[in-house]
Amino acid sequence: MSYRIGVISGDGIGPEIVAEARKVLDCISKKYGHKFEYEEILMGGCSIDAVGVPLTEEAIAQAKASDAVLMGSIGGNTATSPWYKLEPNLRPEAGLLKLRKSLNLFANLRPAYLYEELKEACPLREDIIGDGFDMMIMRELTGGLYFGERKTELADGVMTATDTLTYSETEIRRIAKRGFEIAMKRRKKVTSVDKANVLDSSRLWRKIVEETAIDYPDVSYEHMLVDNCAMQLVKDPKQFDVILTENMFGDILSDEASMVTGSIGMLSSASLNDTKFGLYEPSGGSAPDIAGMGIANPIATILSAAMMLRYSFDLDKEADAVEQAVKQVLKEGYRTIDIMPREDEKKSSVTKVGTKEMGDLIVERIERI
Ligand code: IPM
Ligand code: MG
């Protein structure tokens, strides 16, 4: 089969990690006889530098014309980069938010899984880690605070900023359905996370989740307040299967969950709409402090490419091969710097590798499968 893949390399470590994911996809295409056609799409700081805006209409059209989009990361150092002197709607992140909205990518899946081999990189105590954990964060991605009306103005002579948090029952219902459907394919448990003791939007969220749950009698579900969830994620991460939550809570909790799995450099993500199209990106940022050094972990991007094979192209066997190769390389002790165990906790022999070597190793393992 032939597939058109839009590629957003972006900023910071983006181009380095995307290059490794492309190597992996090229290997898959050769081994399994598929044709992947890539088209570079400009977004983020690099787009600002080239054409003055973080995302052009042409870039949106390119993304829409693709079967799926693979993305690295966008943005720079918010304290020092000139991009952050621009109007907020002209900054790199505004490009990503606009792309998500334009493509209606309302469902963001972020799997957080502790690899057996990475237990040593997990900052939690051994008795908390136990047999490890495996959760899916289902984050609503096109509503809430990130898309509400915002303004900064003088109110009675005092500078005042306002952001609005709005959710309609339609927006809540469609993401809740996705959450329960994913749970049906997993351990059949949904933890819906909100702040219903304070926010109206959360109270509506709770009501709609309860209504949705009726259609999924095999799935057990519970509500959890977001502050408690932040605590439970480090106290007892094993309890979670699917975490279903709104945009900002999901943004924050997924970073926390990634750290619990050892490193944000391991966390892949898929942003989906009602079609087979998806935008696949690592959950981490552009890490400008290590950009160009060849040390960034490409695994989250490679696993995002595997999600693309699985969810957008229905190539399960090929996705399995990528995931198996990642596991194998970890088992053999290869680590980028972010997943190196601390000296005092080193129990097995490990080899430190850079971004390119990690990509090459994974490619070699796929070839051998
Ligand atoms: C993420 C990122 C983005 C978000 C930023 C870059 C706008 O943090 O994908 O989690 O907040 O959604
Ligand atoms: Mg984030």
C-alpha cells in the first residue's frame, strides 16, 4: 500500500528525532513492501523564521491532504527566544493549537508504560513500582482553556488577564465515548479526572461521563479530582488504566505520568479525529537546551510512528515490529542519557548511545525480526 505522510520536523530537537523515526519507517516500508511518501510541512518557530507566521493556510492544506502527519516538536526557550516577543497568536505553540483545531483532532492518546528494562530509570520506590504499570491518558485536545476567549486589558486601571474555560456537552460526550472504547480494549477501567468541587465545566464533564458510562456496562469507572490524581500518579500508578480528562489537566498529568515511566523521551502520542487521519508526536517538547547535540531520545517519536502505523494505516504487524525492536534494544542495555540509571542504582550493564545510534539500533532489530 502507498501512504502520504506529512512531516513536521519543527524546532529544537524536532529535526533530529524525526530523522530517526523516518529511518524506522523506511525500514518498515522496505521490509513489508509499503510505499511511504513524505512531504515536509513547516510549522512552529522555523515557520516564523521562514514566512513570519507559525502555521500557514498552505501548511494546513498539506496536512489535510496527507494520510497522517508525523511531528517532532515545536517552540523554543520561552525566556530567551525572540519568538516569545511576538504577539501570542504568532508564537510557535499557536501554530500547533491551530493545526489541532483545523483538523478537529479532539482525542489525544498518550500511553504511559513502564518498560521492565527501565525500572531503574523510574524515580519511584521499588515497592511502588511493583510489576510496573501501563496506563493510557485520553486528553481532550480542542476545547477548554487552551481554546477559550482570552484577553489582557486594563480593568479599573489595573492590568487584568482573562482566560475562559468552556466545554459543551457534545465535546465532552465524544471524548468520553473514545475513553470508554479504548478501555474496552484494555483493562476496562476509566478514571475520569476533573475539578468538580470547584468548576462548572467539571460538573458538566462528570454528568456526561456518567451518561456515557451507561453504554459501557463492562467498564468500571470512577471520578477523581485532578489534585488527588496528581498525587495518586506517584503514590500508586498501578491503579490506573484509562485516565480520561480535559485539555489542561491532560497536558499536566501526561507530563507527570511520563516522568513516572522514566522519561518524557519515551512517551508517544496520537491526536485523532473522527476519520483515520492522525497527528503523531512525542509528548515532550523541543528541549532547546540539548538541540543539535545528538543526545535526544528518539524513542517517543519512533513509538509515535508505530502508533501511526497502527491507528491510521491499520498496519498492526508493522507497528508490533517497531515496538518489539524498541523493547529489544532496551533489553540489550542501550540507553540515551535521559534513561540512564543513576550510578547508585545501576544493577545491569548499560551502554550510553546518542540519538542516531539509538535509531540505527532499532532499525537493525526490525531488520532481524
Ligand atoms: C503538549 C504541549 C503543547 C500543549 C504545547 C506545545 C502547546 O505541551 O502537546 O503537551 O500544551 O498541548
Ligand atoms: Mg504538554
